[in-house]
Amino acid sequence: MLRVAFEIHNGPAQCLATALALLRALDRRLPPEMTDARESLRATTGSTETALESTRRAIGMLRSSGADDAQASLASHLRDALDEVRPHTRAALSLDVPPLDDLPSAIVTGLAEVGREALVNAARHAAARHIAVRVQRTRHAIVLEVKDDGDGFEGGRPGGFGLALMHDQVRLLGGTLHIRKGPGEGTLVRASIPLPERLGAPGRRMRRAASA
Ligand SMILES: Nc1ncnc2c1ncn2[C@@H]1O[C@H](COP(=O)(O)OP(=O)(O)OP(=O)(O)O)[C@@H](O)[C@H]1O
Ligand SMILES: [Mg+2]
């Protein structure tokens, strides 16, 4: 797995990062009156950014696929996601995850994906000043929240997959996804996943909260 992660890191990820830098340099040099060319260039830059994000995500998945410690892995997945979006947003980012040590790996990877998409959305669409990611364990559930104080939204852009995928992922884990938003009111994405019966005892494995 690590060999594949290195291959992607040194191959496509590096090439895409270089392509992105060249596209941004070109954008700075293009005369403002060339509006059509600028528009195409911006679209190409956006696609290249998306491709780079997904190769980085694949590297993260390959890195963590052999990890035994599922809970450490949720914190580190989310930390990786924060690191990914940091260059693309001016918002202050915060992460608060209690490093529980006994979550089933399906919950860890599923919640990590939901958190990542909510975070990417907040960074891409919200124009927020703050984006906060928080994980809490309640008596019977594990709850992930991604909250921003940005523009909020009504409905969703046709063609976007992120919101639908988050719903699918949470449903697959038997949980509920709630999105509280409104124009100008920021957005709160809250995924609540029920814990298996044997893990229901509250606080038993809680340790110091990790922040980033
Ligand atoms: N945190 C947010 N703040 C403001 N608008 C948001 C936020 N999250 C989602 N949206 C709006 O909802 C739309 C749909 O989001 P969704 O994640 O489904 O698609 P996308 O991000 O546009 O594309 P994709 O996720 O497929 O790359 C976004 O285009 C955006 O208009
Ligand atoms: Mg999205």
C-alpha cells in the first residue's frame, strides 16, 4: 500500500501540483480583456484542483488502510483533511476530536469521508471566517459536526455529488445526517452514527481531546 501511495505522490500528485502552479501563473499574466480565455483557464484550474485533491485523498486512504488503531485514524484522517483544505481557504480551521480507541473501522472511514466532504464544501463554497470540525461521543452514538459561519445556501447546485454521497454514506452506517443552513446563516453538517451495543458505555475510553 505504501509503495502505491508513494507512486501516486511522486507521479500524478506532483504533476498536478506543477500544472496548477503553471495555470495560476498563466492566469496572472493573461490580459483582462481576454475574457473567454480567462473563463476556460479558470475552469481548467478548478478541475486540476479537484483532481489534485482526489489524488491526495487517495494517498491518505492508502496510508491509513493498514492502520490498526481506528480512532487515532479518525483524528488523523480529519487532520489530513484540514491540511488539504487549508491552502484553499482564508477561514480559521479548528479540530476537536476525542481520540477514542475502539471505533469500528467502517465508522472511522465513513465518518472521515463525510467530514472531508463537508470541510471541502465549507472551504470551497462558504466564504467562511471560521470552520470547526468536532467529534463527540454520546451514550449511544458518535457525532461529527462541521460548522462554518459562511454564506449558507438554499437547495444545492445541480450536478454536485458531495451532499448526496454524504447522505448515502451516513445511511449505510445506519445513522442520520442533518444539514442546518440558510442564506447568510452559515452551515452545520451533523452526522450521528449509532454505536454497536457493546460500545455504548459512556466515556469509558475517552482520553484527552485532541486539537489542531
Ligand atoms: N458549507 C457550505 N456553504 C455554502 N454552500 C454550500 C456548502 N456546502 C454545500 N454548499 C452548496 O451546495 C452545493 C452542493 O454541494 P455538493 O457537495 O453536493 O456539490 P459540489 O461541492 O458543488 O460538487 P462536488 O461535491 O460534486 O465536487 C454546492 O455547490 C454549494 O452551492
Ligand atoms: Mg462538494
